[in-house]
Amino acid sequence: MHTETPADGDIVVRLEKASRVYNPGENEVRAMDAIDLEIRRGEFTALVGPSGSGKSTLLHCLGCLDAPTSGRVTIAGQDVTQGLTAAQRGEIRNRSIGFIFQSFNLIPVLTAYENIEFALQINGTLNARQIRERVDEMLALLGLTTQRDRRPNQLSGGQQQRVAIGRALAKRPALILADEPTANLDRKTSEDIIALMRRMNEQLGATFVFSTHDEHLMGHARRIVRLTDGRIVGEEKRVPAPESGSHD
Ligand code: ADP
Ligand code: MG
């Protein structure tokens, strides 16, 4: 179709006329309404819009956690719209996608080290020594080496979100999705988390799509996609604000 597109291999996810309708019939909600969207490798993109505009639904469809009721979703060249079993969906997520949630969603009985290690064990592409090296490397990048043996309830909110970022990134997925990652954090901690996400984008080339209400986080995006009532109502490309730097 888009024969003029420079390098299709750079497209990580593509949505074509993707809609997600809840409660079809009288009380139907078009949480996504004929969305066309391409995410390319290396993007740092914000989904912005009021509560209920469809940000989470879109992220779930980008991440193969949900499927559109019509239209098409392609992840890493594979059509994932229909006909996949739950196990096949899980396999695509495990291989290609890392999630960061507003409420961190760490496993409470595992330490910081073990939460990241567990994601790599499930991923199954590294041997035991490689896993140890990768977890140590992530903890160092995250500035969490001295907190490695703490469980989530022994970590601050910002530290928990850093572990969650490490868990999402450790397997080097094609795509990192973050649903309002700074919503439960104070201002300064949010800035540290934003700086960390940007560093991971720039140093590891990780592709990020995140939803946010946070003006400050928005200011760091290179592309902003605005949603209202399940539709894309605007798009901007920008030069991101200079990094404020993390001050641990
Ligand atoms: P946002 O993340 O931007 O706040 P959501 O994607 O969560 O928006 O929701 C988009 C719309 O879809 C809202 O109107 C919401 O009420 C509706 N919605 C979301 N999930 C469900 C569900 N499981 N059942 C019915 N309606 C839903
Ligand atoms: Mg949401």
C-alpha cells in the first residue's frame, strides 16, 4: 500500500482502521474508533487525551493484551488481529513487548533483583550466566545496585517504578508501553523516571509509547498523538525539552 514508506522494517506496530467497541448495541462505547497509527523503531511517543479518551485501550491493543473488534493490528510484521490463541498472544508479548504500569505491578515476594530476573527467565532467550549479567547491568543503569535485595514494600514508589522499567527493558523488547507511568509519583520522582526513560530510549534505542496527563512528561516526547473519544484528533512532532538530569 504505502510504497513510498522508506523502510517498512522500521515499523514496530501498525494499526489500520482499528476499532474497539465495548457493549455493542444500545450502550456501546467506541473506546477506539478507526485508529490508523504506525510506531517506528526508536520513537519516544506520548498518547495524550482526557480520561476516557481511549489511551489505555490503544496501549492494550498495541501490546497484544487486547484485540480490536474491527480493523487490523500488526506487531513486528505479524498480523495479530485474529485467530491467535491466548498462548500465542502471550508468546508475542513475551518476545516483543515490555509493559510499565501506573501501579508498578511488581511481584511482592520477589526482590528487585528477582523481579527483573523473573522476566528474563520467562523470556527464555538467555542462559543463567547471561541472565545474572543482564540483571546486574540493568540494576546499575537504574541506580539500584544497593537496593537489589529489597522487596517492593521496602522500596519507595520511584524505586519500584525503576525496577518495573528494568523488568520491562531487560529482555530488550521491540516495544516498551507505559500507561501513565508517573501518575502515582511526586514531581521530583516523576522527573527522575522521565529522565531514566529518555536515557533508555537514547542509549539502548528502546522504542517507547506512553500515555500521560503529565505536562512535564509530554514535554519530553518527540511525537505527541492526541486522542479524544477514541479518535486521533491531532499529531505533533517536536524537539524534546532538554533533559533536566537525574539527581539521585
Ligand atoms: P483512558 O485510558 O484514556 O482513560 P480507556 O481506554 O480506559 O481511556 O477507556 C476508553 C473508553 O472505553 C471509556 O469510555 C471507558 O469507560 C471505556 N471502557 C474501557 N474499558 C472498558 C470495559 N472493560 N468495558 C466497558 N467500557 C470500557
Ligand atoms: Mg487509562
